[in-house]
Amino acid sequence: MAAPAMEANLSAAPATQEGFGRASFQRFSAAILRNRKATAGLLLLLFLAFVAAFPQVFTRVDPNAAIYPQAVGPSGAHWLGTTQVGQDVYAQLIWGTRLTLIITVVAGGGATLLSVLFGVAAAYFGGMVDRVLSVFIDIFLIIPTLPLLIILAAYLTGAGTVAIIAALIVTGWAFSARQLRSQGLSLRTRDFLEAARVRGERSMYVIFAEILPTMTSLLVANFMGLATYMVATAAGLQFLGLGNTSEVTWGTMLYYAQNNDAIQGGSNPWWALAPGFAVVLMGVAFALLNYAFDEIGNPALRAVRRPRARRAA
């Protein structure tokens, strides 16, 4: 009778694990919806993602078409005015959302992946591997970020999006790697890792199936923090004229607006103000989600809700 019972337990295990994963996702979703910062950041980011995916819903104008009156202010025909060569600023703002968001997400994801590879590997393997990787991480932490970014982007001038993403990933992963290493060191002696080693599990399995799931909130928070950094830094590099200035992004809009004295000359201040505000808006969306994940993952940061005073009988 023991064998059929064991078979029944084994057959029920996948369903139990599936139910546990669904329940965990539901609890996580409910925690996000209960947090006002997370809800606001998520809605704002979803709106920007929709604009990036379907820009033609918001404008039918070609952002590169120089066929309109030059350097005119906002009007019914051109909501944000036109550039010095007769391009529609509103169309450039809408179409620039796509490439700006792609750079932010890909660079943030790439930097997060590098931080996981170096930080978690250093903590798990320890010994000489930890010492070598820690020195490598410290080197990138010591190097001044802005000069290195400018040098990398300058050497890759003309490569466009790939150059900006590569420069951001190379210079943005080290701080998160240090955080993940510290977290990984606190997990090295946990019982579930020792049990996995005793079972003879491979190192990659232990890292990806045992360690990383316990760091989910930290990984998400690191990605959100890196994305906030990436959107501002990418716009700053493009504002300096690095990368491919022929691509339509919010950073290249700022570059051309500055070169043509959009604000100082008074021709069309919205040429510079609109993309600047959009960069801030995307940064705020990621920052709100980052703060919210910190509060969700760290009970000490959650606001204490005081129960309402009961009415006197």
C-alpha cells in the first residue's frame, strides 16, 4: 500500500508546485496594487510602453519629415511647435519614446545580468574566485563613471543604440554586483543550499534554482534602480552628441535643441522642455517602482497603519 501512496504523492507534486507559484504571484500582485507608489509607477510605465509600442496611435506624422514651417511655437497644427528645419516636435517626442525605452530596458537588464554573474558567483564559489571577482568589481567601482562613459561612447560614435547600450552596461553593473555578493554571502551556509550540495546538484542549478529565487525582490529593485540611472545617463550622453545623432530619441532632441538655442534664442522652448520632461517622467516611473519594491521586500520600510479609534460605547 505504500507504493501507490508514494505514486499519488509524486503525481500531486507538480500540481502543488504550480498552485504554490500561482499563489505567490497573486500575493505579489496584490502587494503591488496595495502600494500606491507601485501602482502609480506601474501605470505610468505601462502608458510609456504603450506609446513606444504604438506611436502611430498618437501621431501619423513622420518625425524626420522637414516639410513644415521652421521654428514655430505650439499651435493647433503642431502641438509642440517645429524645429529649425521644419520637423514636428510632438511627432519626434512620441516616436522617440520607443528607442529611449529600448535603451533603458536593455541596458538595465544587461547590467543586472552582469551583476548577477559576477556578484552571485563570487559569493557562491568563495575562495580564490571570490577574491579575484571582488577585485574586478572594485576596479569598476573605483573608475570614474562619466569619463569612462564618454570615452566608450566617443570611440563608438556612429554606432548608435548599440554603442550607448554597451557603454551603459559596462559602466553600470558593479554597484549592484557588490550588493548581490553581500546577499549571497549571507545565504552560503543556509540549510537548503547544504542539502542541494549533498544531493550532488550542479553549481549552476544551485545558483539559478536555489539562490536566485530567494533574491527576487533584490534583483527587481536593482533592475529598477539601474533603469532609473540608465534613462538619465543615456539622455545625457546623447545630449553631448555621443552615439548616432540621426536617431530620434529624447536625448538627440535635447542635443539639437541646445545646438539651435531653442530656449536661449526663444524660437521654441518646447523643443527642449518636452523631451526633458519626458526623461524625468520615465525616471520617476522606474523610481516609484524601485521605492515600492523596497517597501514590499523590507517590512521595516512599510508605513504603519494605525487602526481607527473605536467609538466609545
